Amino acid sequence: MPKVKANSITMNYDQQGTGEPLILIPYLSADHACYAFQVAEYAEHFTCISLDLRGTGETDNPASAYSTELLADDVVAFMRALGIAKAHVSGLSLGAAIGMWLASKYPNTVKSLSLHSGWPKTDPYLTAVITGFQVMAKAMESVPEMAILALFPWCFTPELFCHQARLHPVIGSFRAKPTSAVC
Amino acid sequence: MQQSNAVIAHDAESQLSRITAPTLITFGRYDRATSTRFADRMKGRICNSELMIFEGCAHAPIYEKVEEFNDRTLQFLKHYAG
């Protein structure tokens, strides 16, 4: 996988397809591979660039505090490092939260914005969900196990969750890192 | 824990009105974490936005209904390409 230096960290990414650039921003704990099902089709129309956010995949994991604004700064620096002046930007969940900051702080860099399962400001309900997720993640050593037990019940309907065989390809988006490093 | 702490601290409410790019906002009908309770605030504050709901999905329509998700989101992306 190619890597590039941006915003004082080394960022890992994948690039597939041809056409206008489409930046795909992952969700919490996932790496660039989380969009494999979309890239398979998007790449027929766009140059799909899916990246690993700081703390996930093969991108650096600095010990300092993160914010969605900082992660947006990373993505803009990443785009500049690749020579991309303007791109379509898409993200799910945390990726959408980052997309909001990116499109509002750097409006000239975004041609279109896709916000999937996003939210404008964390409310007490979402805080409870994520705090519970943190508690479970601390108790687990395996990232795939953490994803299945702590994350997936929130991601999928009970019907889909019970058909775990259909989720196996999704688990590939979670690397074998200590849970403390990726959450 | 840094990423999840960033999620808990996320507040882009005041930023939304500054977004000028054409924006697609989607939710899964049965999502509880980021449910459609957020839809009106996002749609109302992002001036050039459209809302799309994926029926029968929770938080991850990208996996739950891959074909429908790809078809509908590609339609938006292709509309604003070129």
C-alpha cells in the first residue's frame, strides 16, 4: 500500500479506479478496507482513494488527543500531499463527522459531500453508546472479537447480525492490533 | 481510545451552515446510534442537501444493502461529477 507524509504523520491509503478523485473516510476503528464493497463499483466511475485515519491500519498512531476537526485537517493535508485540489468526499459515521469539518473548514476542496449515518453533535444517547463501547474494548484483546461484540450490534439489524456468516468479510476491515490502539 | 474520544467530543453543529458543497445525507431506518433524530438538523442547516433513508438498515447500509446503497449513492456522485 502507498504511504504519504501529511500533517506530521505517515498515512496509509489505497487507490483504485479512474475518474475524478473520491476520498473515502473510514468509520470508528476501521481501516481503508471497510469500503471494499463500494470501491468495487465506485472505481468504475471515480478514482477511489480510501485512507487509514490516524490510529488505524498502517497510519501512524500518535499518543496525543484526537478530535474530528484534527482528523479533517489530516485528510486535507493528505489530499494536498497527493496533489488533489478538490475531490468528492464520502464518509460513514466517524467518517461523516470528519466530512462535516472538512467541507465547512475547507469548502474549496470539496466537490460533493456524502454523509452516511452521521450526526452534528454527540448527544447523551450516543455518548452512552460509545462509552459502553470503550468499556468493552478495554476488556477485550482481539480486535475482531471487539468488533463483533461491541460494535456490530449497533451497526446491524438483529436479523443481519444473527446471520454472522454474511459479516465475515466485514471483519477483514479490522486489523489485528491491540484494541487500545484502534478505538 | 483517541478515536472514540473524538466521537464523544464531536460538535460540528455550528459548522453545518458553512458547508456549500452539494451534500447527500443518509440514514438507516433502524439505526439507533445515529438515528433519523439528527436528520432535520443536518438537512435544515446544510443549504444544498438531500436526504436519503435506507429501509431495513441500521447503522451500516454499506454492508447491509450493498447493491441498493451503491446504486443510490453512485447516482448522487455521478450527478455532481464533471
